[in-house]
Amino acid sequence: MTKILAYHVRDDEQPFIDEWVREHHIQVDSVTEELHDDTVALAKGYDGVDFKQRSLITDKPDLYEKLHAYGISQLSARSAGIDTLNLDWAKANGIRVSNVPSYSPRAVAELVLTQAMQLIRHIPEFRARFQDNNYVVDGLRSRELSELTIGIIGVGRIGSAVARIFHALGATVLGNDITKPREDLKGVLRYTTKDEIYRIADVVTVHVYYSEKNHHLVGKDEFAKLKPSAFFINDSRGHVIDTVAFRDALLDHQFAGGGLDVVENETQVFNQKFADETPVPLYNELKQIPNLLLTPHIGFFTDHAVRNMVVESLDDTLAFLENRPTEHEIHF
């Protein structure tokens, strides 16, 4: 009987795994541990591996060699991001890789809308006033979406969903992407340069994948271009922006406020609970900034998105094991 091991399974994912098992009559065993050097032996005796990571799997090739020795020939990620893998080591050991590139673009896009509306309506600042028993509204008058320009860096699946939502609500939408303009977005947004977006957009939101090329794609120079009244949102990957530069620019009032669902070194913080401060000093500083909205990487966290991540990754795992093609395979 085919056996699959699923790493790092949360309680909210298990019902969807059980649903898939009932439909396919395949054994799937779940563990809460991530896939690392000290947990790779759990995969021994299994045919396939389904996983989700927030931290680097390993910094040496031994783990991939062990998987190969166990007869594991694939790794199927329950996420879009695969930057926790070393694809060269996977290829050297005959391991094919898949991800779930589009589990629910709208889930992330709706979080962007939530963040943008709270920032535009100054909800963080009003909350801070309330905590000080201050109910004065002076100085925090808002503008309406129909007056605003939304700038999107990265117009892929998520970025295009963001564009459609804000266009439908009456905003002017600008976009920039390394690929040619999408035909299905004609009349929804205008493509332009990143420089123009930074200079004129009232809300700038980033939706690019992470790679070495995109490391600190947005930094000191980009933040300096923002209007003092602008808001900046990053729901892509933490390392896409220079967080220190972001903090400094925000504290220096170079722009009006921000929203971060992802941060650098987030694996030391998110999905954990602390009695006192977190082990990341910079994150502790960010928490104190009143016009900054922080969320613990929840862009994906909807019922629809979680189900798609589980079901599609297990479908990919089975396709690999049955030597069938899957459109989600990463070719490298």
C-alpha cells in the first residue's frame, strides 16, 4: 500500500488530509515536526513526502542523500514558496519538486484590502488614542478609495487579484512586473515603472516571489521616494524589503504607515507564543510603532486556501508516485 508522510501538519489542516485519504484510499501519516536533519529519518519506509516549511530544510546535502537512500523521489510543498529547498541538491539526488502556486490569490488580496482600509482610515492611530482614553478625531481625517492610486509591484496571480479588487472599488491602479502586460487586466490597471509607482501611489503593495535577485528589492532609496501621505504594504516574503530601512523611514515620517504580514527572520516569531518579548529585537521594535499593522503571516490562512494547499499538494505527491505529470512540478 502506498504511504505518504506529511511534515509540519497543523490541526486545521488535518481534516482536509482526512478528506483526501477517504477519497483516494491512500495512507497519509501526519507529524508536527518540520523536515530537518534531525527529522528526516521519519520518512524512512514511506513512498512519498508532503511538507510545509518556514525555515531552511538544511544547509548541507546529507538530508537529500538520505531521502534518496530511503527511496524518496519527490518533495511536494503545501505552499507556493520553495526557497527553503536547495534545488541543486534535490536534482543531484533524483528528487522532483512541486508546489502549490495558486492556492488562493484572493485570500492574500483580501488581506491587502483589509490592511489598506485600516491604514487609510487611520484605525491603528485611533486605537492608540482609545487606549489613552482619547476620543478626539482631529488630525486623522481619511480620504476615500476613489481619490487614491494603488501601486502594485508584481502583477502575477496575487497582484492581479489585488488590482481587480481595488479597481472595482473605484481606485486608480498602477502595476509593474518583469513579464509583459497581462491582456486580462486591460482597463483594470496601467503598467508603468517602479519609480513612478513609488513616487505617486497612495498605497504601494508588493507581490513578488523571493530569490537572491529580489533580496531587499525595496530599501532605503525606494522608501525615500514615497509620498509622506503614502502607505506601504508587504505580504510577499520578508526578505523582499530591507526591514531596517523600512523601520527607519517610517519612524522618520517619510511615509504615513505600513502593513507587514511577513518579516525577515519571521520563523523565530510566527506561530509561536512568548511570555515576554520575541527573540528578534527588530520585531519587538516594529510592534511599538503605532502606524504599523503587523500580522503573523496569515495571508494564506483561509478555509479555501488551506484546503487547496493540502489537497493539491497531496494530488501532486500521488501523481509523482504514479509517474503521472503534474502542472505544479518545478523544472530546474
